[in-house]
Amino acid sequence: MSLSFLDRFRPQRPAQTSLVFDGLAQVRGYWEGLRQGDTLPARAAIDPRGLSGVLDRVFLAERIGRGLVQVRIAGSGLADFAGMDVRGLPLSCLFAAESRPQLAATVERVFAEPAVAELDLGSDRAAGGGLVARLLLLPLADESGTKLILGAISFAPGPTARCKLQIRSWRDERLPRAPIPPTEAPVVQPIRRVGHLSLVHVSE
């Protein structure tokens, strides 16, 4: 009897795809509930009470450059992982250098499309190993010209060693654009002629 035959009856470790990243579905559902049709939720509409139980995983980030966002508000999960207060720091500081270009491209797509994005994250100390976290990025409506993201990060069960995050895979979902309200055409009054002059009155 071959060893490979016996291996079929031994308990197998669950696949990485079976990992459950708690809280992300709740954050996405709350964000969806704030939308009015195809419009994006406003920052002012976010009530922490609607995110009870997952606030430690939630953060708010502001665009400070192409592909760059700065963390403005962060739950304790990010601080515990980073070992410091991450408010005021770019989100990219949590990522390994080789993953930052893809993070920047994904962030820009979230703003520009707009789109919802999910990123599966590993550790730079375990190359090719399993996932350690999943990141969810949700666009918010512009606030006085400021572009904002509501984010959430959930870590895999068990202790997470201090590391830099590596993007292992990503996916995004393009959102329908909210319709732009039509602008009214100016009203042109009939031409009146006075001598050699023509008077045209345009009202907005």
C-alpha cells in the first residue's frame, strides 16, 4: 500500500480560500446601506454606531497624491499590527516596497472609476506563505475637493507577527457612476434693434 494512498485519508489543512476575515462583510453592508442610488456615501453620514463590533478594523484615509492616501482615523487593529499610531501616516507604510506600486494603482482605481477593491495580503517574512489579512477599500463622496476612502482590514485568526504586508492578489468592482444633473440652457431673448445696434439679452 503506497504512502500516497494513505495520505488521502489523513486530515487536510483547510485551503487559504476558506479563511474567514471577520467584519468586512459588515463594513461593506453598512457602506451599501448609506448609498442613495448610484451616489457614494458622504463622510458626514458615517455613524460609528453602525459599525459597532468592527470599529477596531475600520479606518478613514484621504488622498494626498496620485496613489497615495494618508490615514486620518484608524481603529486599534491597525495600530496593534503596526505597533504605533498610524494616524497621519501614508497607508503604504504598512506595505513592503514591492507591493506599493500595486497598492497605488488600486487606490487610484477606487477613486477614478469609482470602484470597490479587495486585496489579499501576506507577510514579507513568509514568502509564498498563507494570507495574513484582507483589505477592503470603499470610496466616499468628495468632501470640499478632498477624496476619501473608508477602509477595513481584517486579520486571519491567530497571532500575526510584526511584518510588512505583501499583496498576493486583488480584485475590484467598478461602480456605476451617479448621473450628472442636466444644466439648463441659457434663455436668449429676442433681438431688438435700435438704429445700427442690436441688443441681445441672455439670462442664466
